[in-house]
Amino acid sequence: MSSKKGTWSTLAWVALIALPTQVQAAGTWGGTGWGSSAEDSTPRSRKVATRGSSLRNSVSPFSPGSSNLGIDIGQIFLMGDLTRKYSDSIGTQLHYTYGVSEMFGFDSSVGYSSHTDNDFSILSLKTGMRMNLAWYDKVIPYATFGLGFYKPAIEISPTNIVSPVLFGLHGGAGVNLEVTDQLFFGASLTLHDMFGTKKQLASGSELNVDGTYTSFLLNAGVTF
């Protein structure tokens, strides 16, 4: 009888000694999981915040928060009455786009073209919205629309040049290819409509200044 009591007493003391160790181990396994590393115990919210901050710091062409500066060059096709007086010519443009969201961007440009030995030229300052139609791999088709100011210059004589400032609208479409996170190139086709005005000439006659034209431009630029 006494031997049984001694046995139970020994087992009780062993259980009391082992209990704290088992509780500590259970708490450790419950906190990190079986075979987990210290990195896995990082709170999910902290991981998401870190991942989000890294995404915000990286930019690619025409992504939200990106600045995109490009140089455009191509053909200017005169339309309407302008085609009967002047010839088509090469035009250039300095282009800036700020990515507002995945779909929209703020678009602005300054362009110039000269026609028929400088008898007629167009200086333009345009602004508007860019709408990204899709994001297909590294290809971005888009549409643009907006308003602007146009300054056509018509040479009446070597000493008489008519050059009013006209208000106008423009709209078009294009496509860009992302070469790297900082470089892109593409092409665009845009229709421009300059609202007309009448100018009094020295001879007493009136000259109606207006017109439409289409620009087909290739562009290359950088993102920062």
C-alpha cells in the first residue's frame, strides 16, 4: 500500500514539474505555427503596408503618379480650304502627360509646323485628358480629347503677316509601347479643329482665318 502511495506521489511531482514546460511550448506553437520562422510572425497589416509603399514608389509609363515627357515628329495633313493653298509638311511636338489614375491622365503639348516655304505655319498649345483604353502586356492603346489655342501665321506679303490666336478642339487615338520602366515609344493620329475669325487687311478686304488638319506623329519619351 505504501509502495502505491509512493508511486502516485512520484508521478504527481513529475507532472507538476513538466506542466510549465508544456504550457510554454504550446504558447510558442500557437503563436507562430508548426515549423514557422520569425519572419512569418510579422503582422499581415505591416506586410501589406510595406508592399503598398514599394508599389507607390515604383512608376512605369503612364501609370498613376508618373510624369511622361516625349518628343513627337510626323506628318501634318491640312484639310478643307487649307489644302488648296498650302502643302502638307513635317511637324514636331513636345508632349507631357501626368498619370492621374489607371484610366485617366492629364495631357498637354506644344507643337509647330511650317508649310509652303513658310507661307503658312501653325503654333499650337493644347491641353486635355488621356484615357487609357486597355493595359495589354506592355502595349497601351489610348484616346485623347481636349481644347487648345492655335496661332496660325499667314504671310500676305513679306511685310504683312496675319497671325491671330484661335481657340480650338482636338481629339484622337494612339498606342504606346513600354520599352522599360523609364522608356516608351508609340504613334498617334489626332484631328484638330481651329475655330475661325475674320481679320481686316490693309487693302480693306477681310480674311477668314480658320481650318482643320490631322497630325500623324511618332513619339518617344521618358518616364520619371
